[in-house]
Amino acid sequence: MKRRNDDDAELAAAEVEYEEENDRYGAAGGFVLGLVVGAVIGAGVMLFSAPARGAVTRRRFRRRVRDLREDARGQFHDLSEDAGEELRRRRRRLERRLRRR
């Protein structure tokens, strides 16, 4: 009976650790989203306050938006790879714990 209580305690601890890690990745995703939104807003402000001609400003704006989109895709890709690796690691750890039961 003691072994089962120990296993239940380990499983509960693993669930708490999982929740804490989820919170950490959620914060990273929120940061990236805020970064992208802030960059787009900044580019829009630049568009209206730029001293250059309209065609030049629009070309610069399109280039910056394209660069931001590529950066966001790269960051999303990195985050999704990290999350996938973490999920696989946690799955293996949980499977090992369940096999010990």
C-alpha cells in the first residue's frame, strides 16, 4: 500500500511540474505575440510619420513586414520544436514511472 501512495505522490508531483512548464511556454508564446504586434504597430506609425515619398515608404513598409513575418515564423518554429521535445521527454518520463508500477 505504501508503494502505491508513493507512486501517487510522484505522479502528482509530475503533474504539478508539467503545469509549471506549461505556464512557462505560455509566457514565451505571449511574449513573441506581443513582440510581433508591437513591431507591426511600430511599422504602421513609421508609415504615417515617414519623411520619404509614399512609394518609398510603402516599399520599406512591405520589406519590414516581410522580414517580421519571416522572423515570427522562425521563432514559432523554434518554440514548437522546443515544445515537441519537451512533450516527448515528459512522455518518456511518465511511461517509465508507469512501468515501475
